[in-house]
Amino acid sequence: MTKRIIISLVAAVIAVTSCKMVDKLSDTAAEMLHGEVVARVGDHRLYKSQVEDFIPPGVSAEDSTTLAWKYINTWAEGYVFMDMAEEQLSPEEKDLSSELEDYRRSLLRYRYIQKYVSQRLDTLVTEKEIQDYYKASPEKFRLERPVIKARYMIIPADSRSLKKLKKLMSSDDDNDIREADSLAFGVAIKYVDASDTWMDAVTLAREIGTDYRTLLGSIKNSFAEVKDDAGNLHLAYILEMVPEGKTAPLDYCGGQIKDIILSARRHGTEATLSQELMEDAIKNEKFVIYQ
């Protein structure tokens, strides 16, 4: 065997050994950096530190274990699919450059629009603007369910204070309302004065532990009363109610109207930006159509 062949063989052995040593050193360095390996898929490794970063602070040990297993399995599934795709797809099928460029362009467009709009959008919506929109488009605010202003409570049906409480909570006198609140604190399971706020009938029904059809069907002399199996009375005093099919009160849908106005402004600002950019590009010959 010639000296040149021997040298070549020695060099090859050193190269292979060096590669293995480099791989081993890389693995050791990675483990030192990230901590112990908790899972592996092929050449991909999941480290304990990555799992710990995923789990929010303050969760119980049981929930931490559940979240950890969920994260590990999701991580593994992702790499199992990726490795199989790498193996089975052709080079052309694995070429993502076009899709990535489309995504990058779309994301940059979105971020620029967000920045442009946030710097220029007037977010002040006046009460007059809200009122004008409401008056111009009442059909947009037809109620699908009644909305109600009410005082409501849950109280033992045999409570000695029930009769007095019903009288106080249905009064128009502020002193009576304060007395009702004070009395209910000691004898009622639940008491809420929502007389200044419109709420959906479904919300009120849920608050007193029933469904809204039962709630509406039980209304008599402005009181809705439903008794449960435990001997408690679920009771609501209805101060005002706008039935379904009618136009919602302005103070019920004012927030929705504000959102509509701001959304229209945002779309208008985006449309103006698009038009100005295109006109500028044509003017400066950045955008040219060749015939």
C-alpha cells in the first residue's frame, strides 16, 4: 500500500471521527444551553426549557403535566409530518419561495396599513355623530330579543323579608332603593340593581338562573318570578322593556354605532392610502404597464 493511499485512509478516518466529535460536541453544547432533552423526532430535539417556557406560571402540577404532554405531542407531530414531507415530496413540491414571498408581501402590506391608519385615524366619535347614525338607520338596530332594565334577586321563597323587599325594590323613591339594597344584603342569596343599564333578556334570565322564554312568560305586574327545586325564588322587577322587533334604545346600541363609524373611517383611510400610492407610483413611473 503506497504512502499516498495510507495518508488518504488516515485522513478519511480523521474526517469521520471529527464529524462525529463535532456532532457530539454540538449536542453537548445544545444540552448545556437548553437543558435536558425531553423528546426527539429524528434529528430534532425538544428541550425541557422549551416545554417550561410554554407552561404559564401559576398553574397547578396536574395542569402543568397536561399542558406539557399536549405541547410535546404537538411538537412531535409537526416534525414527523415535516420529515415525511421532506422525504416524499419532490424538490419542486418543496419549493416554497413563491408562497413565502406572497406571505411576506401580504404581511408587510398589513403592517404598513396598521401603522399608517393608527397614525391618522380620528378615533373621536361625538354623541351627535352617534345620534345622527342612529336616526338615519333605525332598521339596523331591530331587536331580535327584548332588552330590559331591572332589579333582580334570588331569595328563599319563605323569607319573612320577601314581601317588604318586593315593595322596596319596585319603588321610585331613592331611599327605598337604598333600603332594599341594605336589606337584601342580609337576607337574599343574590341582589343586583341594574336599573340604569339595558340588558338582553337572555342575560337577565341567566343572571337569575332560568331561560329567557320562561322569564318573559312569568312576568306579571312588572315582576318575573320563578321558583326552583331548592325552594328559592328567582325574581326580577322589570322597570322598562323594549320588545323584540322594535328599535333598540340608543344607549343600548351606542357602543355598536361607535364601532361602525370607526370601522367606516378605517376602511376609508385604507382606500385613500391605496389610491394615493397607486397614483404616486404611476406619476413617478414606478408602475408601468407595457403594451
